[in-house]
Amino acid sequence: EEHYGFKRWGHGHFEVDDEGFVEVRPVPDGTEIRIMDVVDEARDMGLRAPMVVRFQDLLRHRVERLNKVFRQAIKDEGYKGEYRGVFPIKVNQLREVVDEILAAGKDYHHGLEAGSKPELMIALAMHDNNQRLIICNGYKDHDYIRLALMGRKIGKRVIIVVEQLSEVDHIIEISRELGVRPLIGFRVKLQTRGEGKWSSSSGDNAKFGLNTAELLFAIEKLKAAKLTQALRLIHFHIGSQVPNILTIKNAVVEATRFYCQLSQMGFPMGYLDIGGGLGIDYDGSRTNFESSMNYSLEEYARDVVANIRDICDHSGVRVPDIISESGRAVVAPHSMLVVEVFERINKKETLRKQHRPKEKHKVVTDLEAQLKNKSRLGRLERFHDALQKKEEALSLFNLGYLDIENRAAAEALYWQICEQIDREGNESGYQPEELHDLKKILADQYVCNFSVFQSLLDHWALQQLFPIAPLHRLDEEPTVNATLADITCDSDGKISSFIDLQDTKDYLRLHALDGRPYYLGIFLTGAYQDIMGDLHNLFGRVNEVHVFLEPDEPNGFYIEEALSGSRVSDVIEGVQYQWEELCRRMKAQIDAATRKDLVKPREGVRLLEFYENQMLNKTYLSIESAAKKRK
Ligand code: PLP
């Protein structure tokens, strides 16, 4: 258990039971569910890993918690405004996710944020209560603005946030045309820079927002159009996953100054929108490393509330209602990816089976001597000696002076020496710089049935870390250092950095494969990953189950919805092939082969049938057939 840090990053939602299974507790103090029970039940329903599992109660809990913590901070700080959260749909657009957030946020009037026309169209239709806000961000064409104003027309509180100066003219023009009073916000480009992977969302070169001069021009335009009453909100967003609370404090202070100045100019205002950025502690280190955060939700809420209040009080301005567009912090913990390990790539195993050259070359006997005389020299010196000999062996091979058996023997001996050196390092606890990477190079690869490009895009694109752990066998000591490889035909399709208390780890400690299925969980994947995944190698969507707590059920839960992943025919059609046409083409070719007597007619029919059946199969590996083949 200590290898995986459940207690550190799990916020009490994840732990290991006495029998070595990972459990999830969606609601604090509530019942816990064995994740392997969910995997088994899904399998009985015909759904196998790779699979996304959503814990709907955990999602509900996160929405409630965010709102409760802000309410508490408002109460504790004697703040005279309210908190109005909005969920940015882009963080997870799935219907069940948005539905759950709206249901959980009903009493808190939790609203929605849209960043594009399709998202706004979802927001308008799903929005059921005019107390809730709809915030419109992103680049906007006339139709986007028209849609937003249509929402105003039917009584919704839709606020259009101006990101570019030209949008002001369009809003003025279209609201006149529609005869509706717009509600307008300005996104300001703060000088406070975000930190972490998403920090380019603020500063002079940010893609969005108005600089100070543009803000003043925008104000002139509103005045000229007699729309001063429309200006209600100041918005900023300094990037997602802000690891450092000081950055957040600074940004809030800067934005509140803007707010107060506009308020003092006589605009009605009323809302301060602090955007996203509230983090998730993916590695549980509670630090300002990129994958972590050095603050709690409570501290975040208190700091936001107190800083806004202090500056407003000081400026003699009525405090605003506070909007946050927290996405990641709400949805990341509720879902996880389950993958199955089906192969171990173990270079040391095959290398240990020594190939005996008929005549040993000197380079091989030299390496043998190095392996035997281990105690004479220091580890680093022995490593350099072995490296020299290995390179010598490769040069000899390339020049034609070393046969293939001798090359195999030299490589095997080299790895054995490396392993020996690495083992001794563990014992003494000391690790010279050059030997630091040995562990990583020596680690095995566990091949898992999934695609990083589909299911974990931020790991590939931004090296974002996610906690990963086996879902069972945690009562056994793991004995293998491994990195993870996916099944795409791409060397980038791998996970080779893992969470650790200090920085990152190059390998994960896992259990030896014993012929039985071995499942890993990749946790906290509910934000952004689902939708950003791509179709590399045409693997497509994975299976998905939505789990609800149900104390009356034998295992404490039921699967409310099961979504089947992509079939071959689905992904093929996505790139403009028609599966019927492909089948027709194959039939023609098999018929031709039959005519040439390359296959018998009966065999030809079977081949075609097999091809056609594959069209309806899932895209990921069917592990059972792979396992049979191995036997
Ligand atoms: N609001 C805006 C304007 C954003 O661009 C984003 C995402 O980057 C968010 C909100 C959501 O941020 P987070 O997921 O960090 O809460």
C-alpha cells in the first residue's frame, strides 16, 4: 500500500482492505465498494477493461463540498455576498456528468460555463432554474452571441464575458436587433502569472482577455451605446491546476482592484468571477509542484473571500457575489480508468539464459571476469568498465569480428553486471548520479490494454502525472519495477513517470504476473481526459460504467449505465470508410482467390465471415484470445 500513496492523494476516498483490494468510499463515512467487484460485474455485463468507471456519488459529493466550503468561508469571514459556482462544460461534457452536477448543485444554484457554441447549446437546454448562472466564455461569432441573448430573452441569467474588444460591438448590435438587455462581463488580462503547466492563460501574451487600455475602450463603447447598466462582471482565469496559493491570492487582489474601480465608475457590477485553477493534489505531496497544490479547498475559499472583502471594504465598494468556474477540482476524482496488464517485456529474463558461443571472444571473457570480480572495484568504476566492454563488443560486431552468439553473450553479461551494481546500490542506499538511471533502464515493461492517446492525453502531451496502482493483490509485496506500455504502435504510448513524494519516480513497483488477470487503476482521470482523447491507431472510446451506491445490493452498489466502447465499424466510419464497402471489397478478393484455387470455397466463406464479424468487435485487444495463444 505504501508504494501507491492512497492516503496521500485519495482524500479519504480510496484505501486498501484486509484482503488487498482497493476500495472506493464515494462519500466520507459512507459505505465502501471494492473496485474489483465493479470490474467483475461489468465483465458479467459483457464489458471488459480498458474501462472508465464513474462513481456518481463521489461527483455529487464534490459539488456539494465545493459549495459548502465556500458557504462556510463566507459565514466565517462575515462576507455579505454569495458564492455562485458554475461548471465549465469543457472539463467533462458527458451528459451524465453534467446532469449529476446540476442535480447536486440545485440548492446552491450551481450554474454552467460554456466556451463554445455547442457547449452553450447544451447549457441553455439543460439549465432549468433561473437562479443559476450561465457564463459565456471563449471566442464568439454572431450566432454564439445571438444564442446567449436568446437565453436572456427567455429570462435566463446569461452573462457574456467579453474576451476581445470587437465582441462589444457585436453584443451591442445584436442586443439592439433582438430588443434584449444583455448582461456583460469583461475578462481582464492580469499581470499575475499562473504557475504550472497551464500558466500561459494570463499575462500580456495570453490568448484571451482585455488589457487595461482595451478595457477602457470597451467601457467607452458601452457608454456610447447607453448600455452601462449591462456591465455586471469581472472575470479572470490564470490557468488550470494552479499549484501555489500565493498566485491565487495575487490574482484575486489584482482582479478585485479592477472590480472596485469599475464599481466606483458607476457600473452596477455585482459579480467577480475567479475562473478555474483550483487544483487537485495528484501526487499527494501538498507542495507547489505541478502535479500538486500547496493549499486545501478550505484555504482557497477563505483566501478568495477574505481578499475580496478586504479590498472592497478598503475601497468602500459593496462586495460582489463570487463565481468560480472550478472544473478539475469538481470532476477529476470521480472517475478512473481500469486497464489490464497482459504482457511483461523482460529483457533480463531472456538475457540470463546465456547463449554459449562455441569459441568465446576475449570481450566476452573480459565481461565474465568483471561479473565475477565484483568486490574489487567501486560500483561506478565497474559500471564504466562494463559499458566500455559492451561498446567494444558492438564495434567488433559492426566490423564483422564478433559473431551473433558472442554478441548475445556480451549483452547478457553487461545487463547482469548492471543488475548486480544496481542491487548493491539498494543495499548501501547511496546512488551516484550516473547510476541513478540504472533502475529505470533495468525496469521491465508491463504492456497494458489501453491507449495513452485516447485515455490519458495530458500525460502524453504535458507529462501530467496521475496516481496508478494495482486494484488487487495489495496484501502481497510487489517485486517488479516496471514502466507501462500501451498497445498503440507508437513508442510514445507509454507511462514512465509516476507520482512520488519527492518529484517523480521512473518506475512503479508492481506484482509479478502469475497467469491470472492483473488490473491497474489509473485514478483522478475525470477532468479533461475523456474528451481530449484521440483516435490514434483507431482504438476509440473505451467501455464505461456508471456506479451508484446502493446499500441493499450485495456489494453495496449498482451499475446504472453501461456504455459500450467503440467497435471497429464505428472508428472506421469516423475516417470515411463504409464498413459494408470494405466487406464487399474483401468478398471480391476472397472470391478471386477461390477462383485461383488459393483457398477452398468453404474456407473462403469462413474467412469472409471472420472479417465481417471483426467489424462488430471492440477495437481493443481481446485479452482472452491473446492469453490462449501464449499457452
Ligand atoms: N474557466 C476557463 C475560462 C478556463 O479556460 C478553464 C480551463 O482551463 C476553466 C474555467 C476550468 O479550470 P479548472 O479545470 O482549473 O477549474
